[in-house]
Amino acid sequence: MSGTEKGKARAEQAKGKAKEAVGRAVGNERMTAEGQADQAKGNARHAKEDVKDAFRH
């Protein structure tokens, strides 16, 4: 299950990076901020799974 969650985290990070890049390209500050927020959520989810993995081993 941890692998699935880490995959979701990576997807969320990638989505955020893409959204941020598009936002910067078109000059949309709101989209850029949403992309950064998506990346932060992905990073938090990934960190949570890393902690869970550390306690399992």
C-alpha cells in the first residue's frame, strides 16, 4: 500500500510542477501558487509514507 501512496505523491508533485510552469509561462500568479501548493501536498504525503516505512522496518 505504501508504494501506491508514494506513487500518488509523485503524481501530485508532477502535476504541481506542470501547473506552476504553465502559470509562470502565461503570467497567472494564482495558477503558479496552486502548483506550488500541489507540490507541497505531494511532498508532505511522500514524507508521511517515508516515516511509516521507517517504523515498519
